[in-house]
Amino acid sequence: MRVLVTGGQGCIGAWVIKRLLDRHIDVVMFDIDETPKRLPLIASRQEIARIAFIRGSVEDIAAVKAIVKQEGITHIVHLAAVLIPFCQQHPVAGAMVNVIGTLNLFEAARDAGRSVRVVYASSAAVWGPEEAYGSQALSEEDALKPATHYGVFKQANEGNARVFYSLNGISSVGLRPWTVYGVGRDQGMTADPTLAIRALANGEPFQIRLSGFMDLQYVADVADTFIECLLSPLEGAHVFNLAGEVIHMDAFHRTLVDLDARAAELVTISGPQVPVAFRMDDAQLRAKIGNLPKTSLQRGIAETYERFLQLRQSGA
């Protein structure tokens, strides 16, 4: 088994690689960024040295196909993407990475000359705003009404994955995370809960730029879920909601205060609600993949805070 991880320098990518290494699985990391910024926060130098690193972009179809074929890739975790703000400002460039890049990975799996399983990051952004649905928890059968270019791109990827299975027999799983938090999460508007925890550990002020509700999902759980989907024998083109714990940002702030009283003064909240429905039902994922980890929000926040304190004390 040899796993290609695209976007391995990102937050989820770093955690997926760390968890794969923990299982002694060979990893090839493909990323446009040459400098590991997040892996050293969670992995040792010895572990990082075990990774085969190839620099490049998922937009380069020749490079992607060569890697999958020549490196003996049997499984792909596709996480390379640009986030909502970039896609809103630069929709064509965003589509080149998020849509064309995903098509390139599926084409490479098709042309590899061996069976290649694909697990990829879709997003809860395929849903529209909460008011478009009402108060029910959304299942995979509910209508998609994305309100951003990013969400539309992710919806397209889900459809293309189905076509690749029907035409070429490529089994895949797409997962729809909401707000992933934990050490290494530092980009995008929904990184703010993690950035607030980091600022608190450093004794620095921070303003969370979003209010209202979020579904917070601990990055270690998310990474393990991607890996369980990767190792699953489930055939077909599947898309699953990934649900964490829904919390209002005011309640999140109170949780931080309970953890460290300084949060009452250091952390503030101001801004809009994210225009994505936040109540999701992930029963299908748990029924078809199995018993998946789900760390409580209080424990996940505490572990993240403690890790940031350790990193600060070590000078990292």
C-alpha cells in the first residue's frame, strides 16, 4: 500500500500524514509548498524524514499522472484546494485548483494501470445558508444549494466522482467537513476558533471574525476518518456528511474562559454567521464506514490549548 496525499502541507493533510505514518504506511506527499510548516508541530524529524516529498501542483496533469503511475500509488487522499475567500475573489483560478485539480487526480487513478482508491475533501459548503433548509439536520439526500463558488466547485467534484465510478470503476469517498480545528489550522475564516486558542496560549488578544453557530470538528478525528474511508473496502462513489459538535461562538468563548480565565479579556467575537447550514446528520458515514472517533469539544479544545502551550515553551 502506497498513499499519495495532495495538499499534505495543509492542516488536515499534515494530520493525515502523521496518522498514516503512525500505522507504518508509505506516504508520498505532493504539494506546491516545499517548506513543512505544520508537520513539525505534530510530528518528529524522524517521522518527517520517512515521507517521500514531491513538489508540484495538482493543476499539472502530466506531473500528477506520472506520480501516480511511477510511484506505485494504490490510494489517494486528495486535500489540495484553495479556500472560500480566494475562490470568491478569483473564481477561475479557484476552479483550476479545486475542480481541474480534482479531475486530474481521478484521471491519474484511471490511467494508473492498477486499482487506485480515492478519498477526497468535499465540504459542508455544498449546503446553502441555514435559512434555506429550516432546523432539521441535513442528510445526504437533501438538496444542495451552495452560496459560494467554493461550494459549487465541491458539488462539481462530487458529481465527477460519481461519473468516474460509473465509467471507470474508480471507488471513492468524499467527506464534507465543516469547521476543522486543532494545531495546524491557521488559514481561512473558519480557522478563527483555532487561532483564538493559539492566541490564548500565547497570552495575546484575538478577535474571532465570525459569530453565530459552527460545527466544530477536531482535526485528529477528521484525519482518522479520512484514513478509515481510505482503508474501507466500500465500493462505489460515496459522499458523506462529517458532523462534529455544533456550538454558538458565545458558548465557545465561555468554554475558553473555563479553560483559561484570561480569555474573558483576550478573546472577542464580531462578524457574520457563516452562510452554510450547520446541522448535519452523518449517520450514513458511521453506518457504512464503522465506528469512527469523535472527541468531545471540551477535550479537543483542551488538547489543542495544551499543545500550543508546549510549542510555545519549546520555542516552536
